[in-house]
Amino acid sequence: MRIPFSYVWRSLWARRLTTALTIGGVALVVFVFAGVLMLARGLEATLVDTGSPSDAIVLRRSATSELSSQVDRATADVLEAENGVARAADGRALLSRELMLVINLYKKKSDAFGNVSLRGVTARALELRPGVRILEGRPFQFGTHEVVVGKSIATQFKGATLGSVLAFGGDRWTVVGVLDAGGTGFDSEIWGDVDQFMQAFGRPVYSSATFRLADPAHFDQLKARFQADPRLQSVELKREQEYYREQSQTLAKFIRILGLLVTTIFSFGAMIGAMITMYAAVANRTVEVGTLRALGFRRWSVLGAFLLESIVLALVGGALGVALAAFLSFQRISVINFQSFSEIGFGFALSPSVVVSALIFAVVMGIVGGFLPAVRASRLNIVNALRAA
Amino acid sequence: MKLLRLVFKNLLRHRLRTGLTIVGIATAVMAFGLIRTIVDAWNAGVTGAAANRMITRHRVSLVFPIPLPYKDEIAKIPGVTGVSWAHWFGGVYGDPNDFKNFWARFAVDPETFFDLYPEYQVPPDQMAAFKKERNACIIGRKLAQQHGFKLGDVITMNGDIYAGRWQWVVRGIYTGREPSTDETQMFFQYAYLFEQVRQNEPGRPVEVGWYVLRVATPDAMPRVAAAVDDQFQNSRAPTKTESEKAFQQSFVQMSSAIITSLQVISVVIVGIILLVLANTIVMSVRERTREYAVLKTLGFSGRHLVGFVLGEALVISLSGGVLGLLLTFPIVQGFAKALPTFFPVINVAPLTLALGIGAALLAGLAAAAVPANRVVRMPIVVGLRTVG
């Protein structure tokens, strides 16, 4: 026969202070756990969404990022003529030759300088990235010293708002628009005319070329063809999404390892907290347990009741922790990604999977913390238990 | 003395609970120590910066190289007693997804670089061998250990910034003079980079990543910085000169969001210590309500009772704190193994130990406050009537 749930609930209520302290401990641990998962998710989502499944990027062979890559004009011309590259209605290749550089701007908050990606693009760039739109102002004009800035840049850095003038590459550049790239990596970039940038920085070569695949399903064949092409020996083809996933790897892995290590240690502490509470609960209620047993409740019912009590404790704590963590979604952070040597802005992303993992984590803590005390309760001898006090 | 014995006897009444609480606090203090150590490791570059060195780099950003001929003009500036230069090489060694395979690789000027960095100590015979051979390199002691590199070994990697396949022979292993010296770097001859690039990518200019300046006195720094930057103001590559400390600081600043969140977490940890401890003390005091009433009847004053509760809390928190700090050392070691080369210098600082114990003590005091107050205020009759 099962012990009614109300018994569990009332037992917890009877020792409100202890219950609250234990719940608080679990809540803090779950808060940190959920926060770490949300951060790693947010970073990955930002960078992976930056790439599109139907696009591919060409980089110099064994280059790890656009910054360390070089693609010369001749190679770009070969690519432009390739029939693996999708064509726009006017018959021209949907391909953007791009230049990636890093400049320093000063942060609004800390006054320290941060690294900002500067992307020179061609007219096809916006067509290739339908997710990117102009939020304020207007697009830059090709052939002029005009740039548009991502909205993360506009909000986090000084002197990068609409109408302001940036100085780099020995010239002055007017900000004529703010980009909204829907929370992707482009939000942390400044875009301008690639030819203007190349001239200003004295760069004879591009960093990369991004194009729409004529047939995304046959990517592997195209890659093999490129590898066999003697004119394309210096470059390497990658799916755009794959490229951005690689860019996020180190930072995401770092956040995960550090975060999980800390939460593992924390959860150990919280389990001990739950265990202390439950052992005390068992010790205080020896007579009660004896009475329950005398009334005919079986050992496993007692075990179940105490275990349930511990799970309820953990679950309430877990829910509280997740609720606290939900507030983090309003927070955005900007941090250096050493793979691209530039700042990347991203937020804490609360997803159903994060909520579920956090609650499962809480329940596991409850079960582990409550199991031994529950076993002790269930093994009490009826007569001795009734006589105790 | 007798009172102290009572405190200990009380602690031993619920051995399991006392033990669990100590372990709980130890865990939290250990986490606290680990996080503080990580934050310190982040700042290691700043701590290790010399007071007489400055860095000159391209004003727009570090990724833009500056011309090699600048070195002669910089050397002429009054207050500058030494100039050297370095260039970031990058490169991909082995599987790039393994953290172990990433370390800093610099092309440096063999004649001047090590004079400016006396903290990298290289045996004279190894230094001579390094200078003689074009494709020689000097690596840090820790790096050598991590990969089992020995003198005479060949290190091969693919270039990412500079194309081609690159090979170096290990001719020297440096050790750090200070505990805060980074022992995971690799230095090779700038001339080797220059020649290889000319061969692999004809027409591609090879310049300098940054200049390292030694100044006579730290006071001269602002003047030297202004003089250097003025000199190149209107040239193709304008510069930015700052102290090495500020230069390193700017790297730390880039990750400030992570450091801030780590600091928030370390405060949360103190909260967790408090909760675990408060829970135990509250429980013990509640169970012994009647006993405390009896003690009061026997004539023990409020001060004694506070002493009992506080003593118990402090003994638990201190033992937990000490145990936690002892555990900090192995966990830091384990962490350094899990993320090798991410933090070149990772040491548990004395301040971390002091703060860890301090946090535990503070939590002990705070945890005892409410229950002690309750015991003192409780009328004897109410206490005696209480059923546990």
C-alpha cells in the first residue's frame, strides 16, 4: 500500500526552515548548471545559425579561420565560372568575394578596446544571406567609404552608431546603417565594400569566397572535383555551417568543461545538503516511521515516501533554479573568440532541452541524496522505532 | 576548557551529519579555490609582465603587421635601451581539435629577443646552437613535458597564416625564472619565417607582428610611447605603444565577460556553504532545544550558550575549509590536465587560500547567528516544554 502524497508534503512543511535551506541549495546549483548550458547553447546557436546549409565557403587550404586565409583573384575568378555555383536570375554567380580583418574599437561599458571583425563584401553578399537586413539607415554604397555595423557592435562599442565616423586603414568611414542579422555572428561585424577595404589596407588578396551551392545535395562530389582541379589546389571547400561550427568549438568546449566541472562539484555539495536534511528527517521521525509500519505500511512504502520527499525537495529547488536562470535570457554578453580573434556577442539561450536537463539533474540529485536516508528509514525495526524518543 | 569539550562531544553526537557537513563545505571551498585560481591564471600574463618592457603594435589592431625597418627608428628614441621584435606564426599541429596541440608559436629575432626576456632561461650551449641553425627552435619546459619533445626532435606542422609544411628542430628548452613565467611557448628564428615565405609565396611581404621595447625606467614609459607613436603617425602603418602590462591587460579584458561570471559563481559558492552549514546548525539546535533550557536552568549564561552554538559552527566550517583547500591542489592539477595549454601558468595563490578559509569562517559565523539568537532569547519554560 502506498503512503499518501499528502504525508510527504506535510512532512516537508512541518520543517519549513530546513526545507527552505535545502531547496535554496539545490536551486543555486541548478541555476549555475542551467546557466552554463544556456551559455554554451547560445554561443553555438549564434555561430551555427550564421552559416546556411545551402552555402559553401572557400578558404585557403588548412586555414583555420577567414582571418588566416587567403584567396587570390585568379582563384576567385575560377570559382565564379564553376557550374557548381548557383546563378542568380541575371545569370551571374551567387558568390561573394570577401575580406576579413580585425580592427579595434573601444567598449562602451569598460572603456577597454575590443577586437571587431571587418568584413569586406561584394554586391552578392546580402542576396547570399537573406537573414541579414538593414535595421536602421540604409545599405552602404559600393565604391564609397561607407560601412554598416552589426547591431551588437552598435550597442556594445563606442562611436559605432548611425552617422558616426570610424577611422581605420588610413581613412575615415561613415556608418550609414545598422545590420540586424537575427542574433547570428554577423551581428558582431562591420560590413563595407571589399574593394575599398583592400585598397585601404593594401591587401592584394581576398580572405574567402562564399557561394550558394547549385545543388547542396551533391556537395561531396563538388568538393572532390575542386580537389582534383589543378587551378584550385591552394584552396579548400567547406560547408558554411560546418565552418562556423568549427569556429565556435574551442570557446563552447571551454565553457562546457569549465561549467560542468563547477556544477559537478556544486551538485556534490547540494546532494550532501539533501542527504543531511533527509537523515535528520528520518532521525526525527523514528516514532512516526514505527507507527506507519505498525499500521501495516510495508518497508518499500516507507522507502518510497522518504525518497519521494527528497525528490520533491530537489524538484522544487530545480524549478526555482530554472526560473532564476530564465532571467539570464535577457542578458547578452560579448567575449573574444580566439579562433577568429574577434568579439562575438551572444546570449543565454533557454531551450526546452536545457529545462529538461536541469530538472533531470535536480531529480538525480534528489534521488542520490535521499536514497541512503530512505533505506535507513525503511530498515528500522518496528518495536525499537516505536520505543525511541 | 570544559566548555570546549562539550562542543566536541556535541559534534560527535551525529557523526554522520557532522561528517557530511564537513565534506559539503570542503566541496564548496574547493570549488571556490578552483575558480579563484582560474581567474588568477587568466591574469597570469599581466602578473608576469615586466615593469621595464613596452609593446609597439599596429594602431588599428594586432592582426596588422608593421614594417621591419621601424626597428632602427625606434632604437634611436631616447629612453629606449633595447628593441626586439616578434611575429605570431599560428600553424596547425596534429589534430586541431585537441587542446593540447595548440600553443603559442612566435618568430623572434634570435640576437635580441632573449636579452629582453631574461625570465626565459636557456642554457648557454643551447642558445648558441639555436642561433647557429636557421630552422632551430626553443620551447618551454612545460610544452616539452606535455608532448615529450626532447633536444634534437623535429616538430612538423601545417601553416595556416603562412602556407606550406613547416619543420623545426628543437635546439633549446627554456625554464621560467618566476613561477608566473609562461613555459608553454615556442620561439624560432624570424629569418626562417622570412626565407620560407619568400620561397613558398613569392611576392608576399613579411613584416613584424610587434616590437618589444626595453626602457631605462618605468617613468619614461609615457614619454617613450608618445615619441614612438608620433614618429609613425603619418606613415603607412601608424603604431600604438603601451606598457607590456597594459598590452596583456587588453587580452584579459577581451574575456572579461567570462571572468565576471566566474566571480559571480564564486559568490554563489559562499552562499551554498552558508546554506549547507546553516541547515546543520539549525537542525542541531532545534533538536537540543530542551537541553539548552536545562543548561540555562543550571546557570549557564547566554554567552555560554552562544559559545556552544558558535563553537560548533566554527569547528565544522574550519575543518571543512581546511579539507577543501587541501583538495584544491589536486583539482587544479586535474583541471590543468583537462585543458592543457589553455592556461600556461596555473598556480594556487596564497591569497586564494586565505580567502577560502575566510569565506568558510564567515559562513560559520553567519550560520550560527540566527540559531544562537533563538537559543538565548528562548524562555526556559518554553524550551523545557518543547518536544523534538
